[in-house]
Amino acid sequence: GGLYSVALTDAVQGSIGWIGVFVATMYLIANEKEDSPPVSLGFPGYVYPDLPGEGGACDQYEGVTCENVSGACCYNVDKWCPTDDNCQADQGAYPIGDKPIFSNQLMDPYALTPFPNAIFWNWATIFILAFGNLAALDFQARCMAAKTPRTATIGCFVAGLATFMIGVPVSYLGAIIRNYYGPDSIHASFEADSCSEILGLPTCGLWTPDSLATVKYLTNEAPAFMGGWFIVGVIAASMSTADGAILAMGTVFSHNVVRNVGAIFGYSKNIVPNEYLLKIARLSTIPFTLTAILIAAYYKSSHSAGATGYLLIVAFDVVLATVVAPLFGAFYVKDPSPAAALFSIVFGGATRIILEFALPKDGFLLL
């Protein structure tokens, strides 16, 4: 059903994508002056978290004694902001500075103070993507098409190692991009009177991340060639994923749905002859592709990951809630029941879809 053509085109597209993303990422990491936002300079009236002589922000920025806070060190207006047209300041978002990696982020709820640490969300996302992806159609198609189980196993391990080798360096770009589009940058925007209770302040502003910050960094801040190569690499890698997913949906629709229409209505023979199944699989990719394009183009979301990033997580969450249990049951249950699998899919999917709209997106489950 086209798996050979997809595999061959994926080899070309994937190689362009992986090489482009990896080379551009390593270049950007090696050539940026700051690997993460430094300690915040602050603004007039800003109180530093340390005192003179402690070697911290107060000494670094030559802070002065605060006028309104006894025994504290404050922003030096005379040095950094003598006039309105000669003023250096930021939002004070990083009182002790930022880091590319926080090693305790997945264990300590206060690891990112003064920002909230979404431990629950991060662990849930890891679990969803790990187990939900087991039942991904394109992944299953490649495993089932392998010549031997050993070939499929080796392919999975190679793909996993490649993911780590490419994905881990890319994650370091997050801290670099925060230099240009983070809460201390000139592009930062905030939601008034809304912030983490950890700060213990009467009022403050919640930073609203820009979901297009990576694209803006690659097109405006990074060298043109490297930024372009990175974007082309992401597009190529996305195309190699999209064609496999669309083909898998067409194949499943043709061979698992259309071919079994007769059985659903009690007929002993297939209503649709087998010689038409390949053509049906090909034609069905057209509406699947158009649907995917329309969703990607018009779906809107206020989530910081962006509309498509959020949909990716939701998609694997639906897969986890529906077909992962039947998948395990097919392999590890002695007498699996098709009816049980059907009920698992229907009720699991219904529950997940209902909760998607019933639960408020208020951040209550961040910690």
C-alpha cells in the first residue's frame, strides 16, 4: 500500500531534516555569547536578592542601598538609568539567572522559582508520548512490515538513539531563545495581576510566552543560512512524518474498515472486492490530507506550545485512552476479545474527548 515509496522518500527527507537540525543547532550553541539569560539587571526600585559583598547581582550591577526597603540592595538608577533616553533595564525575571538545564526540574516543584514548575504536566506528557506512540499507525506499519522481529527491534533502538542525539541538543536552544524572546527581553508581554503565589507579592504580571519565538529567533536573530537550514530541516522531517501517517490512515481505512463492511452487516462475503482495496486506500488519502491541512491552518489555541503542539499531545492522549490497552491485550492475553477491544476504544475515546472540554485549562494541575 505504498510503504516502500514512503520509506524511500522518508530516507531522503529525514536525512535532510536530521542533518539540518543537528548541524544548525550545534552551530548556534557554539556561537551564541550567552547560553541562557543572565542575572536580571532590574528596573528603578528593583530589589536584588542578595547584599553587597556576597558576589551576587548586587555587586555585579553595583547596587545601592534601597530607599523603601531597609537593609536591602536596589537597582542603581544613577548608573543604569540617569535619563529616560539613556536607561538600561529589564523585567527582573531572573533574580539569580537562568540555566540551560535544571537537573532537578522533574523532581523539585520549586526548581524554577520564581516561575511555577509544571512537574505533573511534564511527567504526564512524557507518559502520553511514550505509551501513546506505541499504537501510532505509521510506527506500527513499519514494525509489521519488517522482515523479522529482530529487524524491527533493531530499527526501534536505532530510531530511539537518533532521537536522543538530535533532540537533546535542540532542547538547549530553549535557553538561548529566552535571551531574545524571554520574560527579560524587549519583546516580553505580561498578563496583569496574575502570577505564581510562590512570589508572595500583592500583585505582579504573568509572562505570556510567544509560541512563535523559535521561528522568530531563526528568522531574525540566527545567521540566515543556519536559520534557514534549521527551518528546512524541520519541514523535511515533518513531511517524512506526515506522509507515513496519511498512508497508514488510508491503509487502515481500506483494509480494516472497508474490507470488513460485509461482516459488520452479517454478510459472509466482502461487499467490496479485494482488488479495489488498494485504489480505495489511495483515494482516501485525499480527504485525510485535506482534513489535516484545515485543522493545522485554522485551529486556534492559547496554549504556550501553540495549536499544533497542543494537538500533537492530545492526539497521542486519545490514542493512549483508546487503543493502547487493546494493543497490549492482543499480545499478552491468552484469549483476547474483539468486543472488549471495541468497548475499550469507544468508551476510552469518549471519556478523553469529554474531559477535553469539561476540565478547565486553569493550570490547577501544574504541580
